[in-house]
Amino acid sequence: MARSFDDLVAEADAAPITGWDFSWLDGRATEERPSWHYAERVAERAAGAERMLDLECGDGRLVAELPTLPHLVVGAEGYEPNARIAADRLGPRGGHVVRIGQDREVLPFATATFDLVTSRHPITTWWSEIARVLAPGGTYFSQQVGPGSVGELSDFMLGPQPGGSKRDPELARAAAEATGLVVRDLRLERLRTEFDDIGAVVYFLRLVVWIVPGFSVDRFRDRLRALHDRIEREGPFVAHATRFLIEATRPT
């Protein structure tokens, strides 16, 4: 028997959100993964690095699960709950976590400290600081959210959204090159995403807060009801996430 709208929404609205954890959505939503397999490529680069910085490291899971870590590993995170989780994960492997400000583009590290800087889904890319802390010959390697990611869901909840995006990969290229970095790789992919029930939508919007700014169940109940009815009638709601990969090096 299908579960009611009220039950699904109440369950998702009450579900705890800890760190950057999508496991609650297992079996309820799916998203294609980019063809470049970011974690595997980070592992390759980490194996050959001496000093690694992971910017906006979130809960630290990606770095903590790498098979080989450099001699020095630092995770930098601005959100206190995530920083605590990351410290618990990285500490047993000899890693460190440093709090960084969320509103100032300043990194508390000396110039030319790291030969590898990584970042998965950063909110903001601090290009001038990344270029500064990279050692000559060092690499910045990042997977980022691209333009209009999951835009179909934003449009459904908010109405048609304006075009253009600060997350255009070509803008990232220009910003990197403006600091003197050399972009070695840049690619963009559009990835099918499906939400099987309205509870998955509610949880996703609570976790990924920029898709529908100011989201709450009470504020958007009518749109959620309309989306629930559509899923019941037509099947999973389909949207498309966008991701881009950028790799840039500091000249020797």
C-alpha cells in the first residue's frame, strides 16, 4: 500500500542530518556518477603527494577512505559540525582538520605549503589563496557543482529560474588562469537524477540548501503536494545534476 503524502513528508522532515551524508536516500533516489571517478583519481594523486590539503572537506569521508595518504594531510572546513566529524575520521590516520572562515578568502597556511590541493563540491573556490598555498609544480584537483544543477526541481518548486550561472566551468578556467595557474583539464557532465517519492525530495532539499533557498516543509507544502501527486501519477521525478572537473597546476 502506498504511503501517504503526510507520512512521507513528516518522516523526511524529522530525519536527522549529520554532515554531508546522503545515505538516507538509499533506495529512494538515484544520481548518475561522473565518468571520471573523482575519488579514484584523488587516490592516484594522493599516493604521489607529500603534503595534501582538502578544502571544504565536509565530514572528511573522502580523504579518510583513501588507501594511501601523504606524509601531511590537512582538511579545512568552515562548518563546525562537519569539522568535528572530519577530525574524528582523519585523526586515527594521522590527518589534521583546521577550521576556516566561511566569509573571508584567507587560508591559515604558509605560501607554497602543499603539492596537492583538492576540493569536492566547494561552495566557493578561493583561487588566489589556492594559487598561493600551492608549491611550484603543485596541483589543484576539484569536482564542482556545475550550472543549473537539479534545475528541474528548482523550477518546479520556485517557478522558472533565470539563466546564467556563476558555476560555469569557463568562468572557473578564467579565474584560475587569472591567478597564474595553468588549467590542464576541464570537463562538464550532466547526470540523470531520480526521486522516487516526496520524502526523498524533502530530505534532499533540507540537505542541499541552495537548490530551493529558504526551503521548509511549511513554506512549500502546496508545491510538495503537487509534486507528490505527479510522482504518484507519472513515476519518479527526473532532474539532472551537473558536475565539472577542473585540474590546474602552479608553474614551476
